[in-house]
Amino acid sequence: MATASRVRTTPFLLLLLATLLCAAAAASSREDRKPWRCVRRCEDRPWHERARCVQECREEREEQERGRHERERDLDRRRGDRHGEGSSGDEREQEQEQSRRPYVFDRRSFRRVVRSEQGSVRVLPPFHEASKLLRGIRDYRVAVLEANPRSFIVPSHTDAHCISYVAQGEGVVTTIEDGERRSYTIKEGDVFVAPAGAITYLANTDGRRKLVIAKILHTISVPGKFQFFFGPGGRNPESILSSFSKSVQRAAYKTSSERLERLFGKQDKGIIVRASEEQVRELRRHASEGGHGPHWPLPPFSESHGPYGLLDQRPRIANRHGQLYEADARSYHDLAEHDVRVSLANITAGSMSAPFYNTRSIKIAYVLEGEGHAEIVCPHLAQQGGESEHGRRGGRSERGRGRRGEEESEEEQQQGQQGEEEAGQGYRTIRARLSRGTVFVVPVGHPVVEVASRGSNLQIVCFEVRAEKNEKVYLAGANNVLKKLDNAAKELAFAARAKEVDEVLDAQREQGFLAGPEESGSEEREQEEEQHEGRRGRKEREQEEEREGRRGRKEREQEEEREGRRGREEREEEEEGRRGRGRREELAETFLRMATGRL
């Protein structure tokens, strides 16, 4: 009997197993088809947007894979914690890499705190956790919001001030502060501020492109920590209102518990949800009624509400190598109480920014588009490295030390900080590759250069904290601060004649943005070729003149020789003529005498 029951049960188990395998295969195939669907959607875009759309599809696929790896690592970590094991190998490798380059963070460094089918929010870990060298900005965090077309971010408030830059797309943002609701349209290049505690929500009103917003958050409650608080919500996101006791909820809303449970239990689609076309039009209409905020030019320290069009302003620096746009407390009053300056550097392909440093500000930079590299000169990393890259060993030390000279561990930094170091005896250059999504930090006084690759422009949005009374000090170019030195100071500092120093400092005529290393090298080669052509031309002219001179002398000698021969012949003919005439005269006289004698 038992055998018969087992026989009857086996086909059902096999059928169940086959069903599960088919479902898993179907889910996997659907997952694999998602990127192809995204690529096919790109074919409907205008031709000039297709390349960027395909790149976004690739990044979306990478984000999905990264999220899956993160979930696997979280699972491995929990298993390791239960078995008393430490962190995974990948995490240790990433931590070691971060400790070697404390000022640079790639896309892998971000943590996803909001995950939805309609978008995501990624946040960098607190800076002071990455390195003790970044304790000066422990109150700041970097976050990136990406929202799909026609998506809506549900209302919330945070315990941090939020300064945002619209990197891509367009949408509508609404804030409720001091009992007043303000709605504004936002577009690429806009800067806007959401104060701590203000209820904020926004929507991507574009039907094709993602809305991408890069932001820094100035934390208030706990240094480097912030939280989202969702008033409207349900199960996902959970409403803060549902956390109160039932009796408090009933008293606060004068509503039965059943209705409150139904209201606070419906939403389960996440923080970023899909909006209908009608809802998007309604949000856009409210924004148009609320206005677009102030327009440039603004009077100094005027009251301003709403976004500030950074790209609509006149660039502070502009030449063929790049443009720099800036918004500060004078031009955009919403930044005044946060002491932050927002700027956008657009560096032309193959060009670079002139070396400079900030006197008071710490610069937090986020790469929007393009590729290139940055070089940051840091004295802290040189405390255990002996000579500097451009010190006693010159260019040879940079090649000799390799990555050890650029990327020291934090343990070595801390050991080096225990003793006093002699000033001016060494610096290290952190050379970081830049691509879309890279974040790098430049501390106060640290010289920096940003170089764009030859393939595309490099666009970087910069948030400079503690911006009041800050000054950008340029170390090269027409506005080079070293040109302000006295002649005696130049001679004593460089151990060279002041005239020689001025020749070097005055050679660069551009300012702010310069020709990059490759472009500058090609220009130098062209100049060398021109000089070579000039030298060769002078030599050829001298040789030609010498040949002409020799030919002229020879012709003159030949002419003189011909003239001499012709003169001698004429003189001989004249002499012969005179001798002939004399003989004829003598004969005539003789004949005359003979004739006279006969007569």
C-alpha cells in the first residue's frame, strides 16, 4: 500500500519540479530580454540621442548586475556573521583601494538606498568613514537620483539640507515650507535647494529621457547621517503616521481605525512610482502657475525661490578650451545660508583646467559626462614616501615608485602623521581616471588639474562648501598668481634671474582653461617644425645667395675678360689703322714729289 502511494506521488513531484524549472527559465529569459527591449526603444529616439540612450541601457544593466551582487554580498555577510567570519574578499579589496586613494570614489562606491522599477537613489558612504583626511566634510553626503520617464517621487522630508543640480532631463519639483506650496519646472543645468524639514516631491515630465539629479546633503541631526521621512505612504514606503498608536491616530484624524488602516495600507509600489499622462499634465500645470523662479540678472542678495538656471548665465571664464559657470550667494540667495557655491566646468576635448587651489573651500566634484583624469597634489600622502615626484629624483621618481607613490594605505598615513615632517620635502600626486559617475574631493589648498580626453568634452559639477570669502588661486596662465611676486622674491625662490622666470610665467597667454598635454605637445611639435623649417629656409637662402654670389663673380670676371679682349682688339685695330694711314700718306707724298719732279 505504501509502495503504491509512493508510486502515485512521484509523478506529481516530477511535474511540480518541471513547473518550477520552467518558471525559473522564463523569469531568466524575461530578465535577459529587458536590456534588448531597452535597446529597441532607443531606435525610436532621434539620431542624436541614440548613443546616449544605448549607454543608459548598458548602465541600467550594470546597475541590475551590481544590485544582484550587492544582495549576494549581503547574504554572504549575514552568513559570515552567523559563523563568526569577517567581510568578503571583494569588500576588503574595495576598502583597501579606497584607503589608497582617499579622495576618489567611482560608481562602485555608491550604495543604493532606494530601489524601484521606476528609478533609484544612490548615496556615497560618509566621507569620514572612507578616510580620516576627509573629516572636514563629515557633515556632507553625495547622492544621485535617477527617475524613469513619467515617474513620480512620493512626498517626503529629510533631516538634511539638499542642494541639487539637474544633470539630465526635465521635470517638476514642489516644496511645502512655512505653510506655502511652491511648484517649479526644472531642466538640465538648474540648481535648486530643498531645506531640511520641507516636504518635497517631484516628477519626471519627459516621456523619453531619464531625470538625473546630482546633489549634496548637509546633515544636521547626526554628522554624516540622514533619513527620509514619508508622511504619505503605506506599506512601501511605510508612512510615519502609521507608526503612531491606534488611539493617537484615531484622535488625530477623527477617523476609525478601519479607514486609517485601509488608507495607510494601500501603497506598496515603492518610493518612485509610475504616473499617468493626465497626472503629469496636472503637475506641470501647477508648476506653470507657480512660476519658474527668478531670472538673471539678480540684484545682490535678493530673495529668490525656485531653481536657478546655471547654464542660462554668462560664464565666468570662457575660451576655446572650456567654460566655467558659477552660482553663489550673491547670484542665488538660496545658497547663502548653506555657504555653498555650485559650479559647472565644461572642458573641451583634449584640453585641461589650469592648475589652481581654493583658499577656503573644500570641493566635492561629480563627473556628469565624458572621460579624462584628474591630478591632485597632496602633502599628507607623502609623509612616508621620501622624495616627491618632482623633487630630487625628478621625473624618474614618478616612474620608479609607480602606484606606491600615488596610492598609500591609510595605515601608513596615520603612522606618518605621528611625527613632524620637514616642510617642502615631498608631495604625492593622486592621479585618478574620471568617467561618468566618478566623485572626487579636493581639500583646501591642494592644487588640482582636470584633463579631458581627446574623445569628448569633460563636464564636472562642483559643490564647494564653506564658499564665503573663498578665492580660486591659479598657478598657471595669464592670471597666474606667481606673476605677482617681486623680482627679488622670484630670484630668491627660483634661484634664477627674474627675467628668466618671467619668460616662463608669461609664455602661457590663456587663463582658466588651457591646451591639454597632448594638444600642447602637438602645438610644440608644430612650433619646432616651423622653427626647423625656418632654420632650413635660412640655410637654403644663404646657400642660394652664396651660389648667386659665386655665379655673379664668375660672370663679372668673364665679362671683364671679354671686355678686355675686345678693348685690346680695338686698340690693335686702331694702331694698325694709324700705321696704314701713315704708309698711305707717305706713298701719296712720294707720288706727289715724283709728279712734281717730272713737271
